[in-house]
Amino acid sequence: MSDAMKWCSRIFTLIGILVFVKMPVLAQCAMCRATVENNVSEGDIGIGAGLNTGILYLFILPYVVISTIGFFWYRSSKREKERLLKNQHIIQNAAQRTN
């Protein structure tokens, strides 16, 4: 198994563990909405801004994870291709020397 495959299997295992681990939730969507509406009506937008930041964080995180995996996969395949080409050139040079 190549290093890239080991790395990917570790990442997928970690993601699988994180998906199946359940954490207690302190509030539900209806409760958050009621709290934000109440605070905004009183002129306090701090909780609403924090909630929006949290939503954006949760929205962007899967794209960051997938992009990171894609980057490392691309880099690994590029290095592997360069290594194969280098080995091919070495073999061709050795074959030319024997002729």
C-alpha cells in the first residue's frame, strides 16, 4: 500500500469516526431562531452575527477538507509520475549504453 493510500485511509477513518460520534446539542434551530429574533428586536445583533459566522464555518469546512485531500492526492500522484519518468530514463540510458 502506498503512502498516499495509507494517508487517505487514515483521513477517511478519522472522518468516519467524527461522523458517527454524537455530541450533545445545547439548542435546536427553533430555539436559536427565537433567541436571535428576541435579541435583534432589542437592538443586540451580537448573537445573530455569531450565529451567522458559525453557519458560514460549517458551510465552508467540507469544501476545505475535500480540497486539502485533493491537493495532497494531486501532489502525491505528481511525485509518483516524476519518479516513474526518472526510472524510465535511467532504464533507457542503461539500455543505450549496453548497445
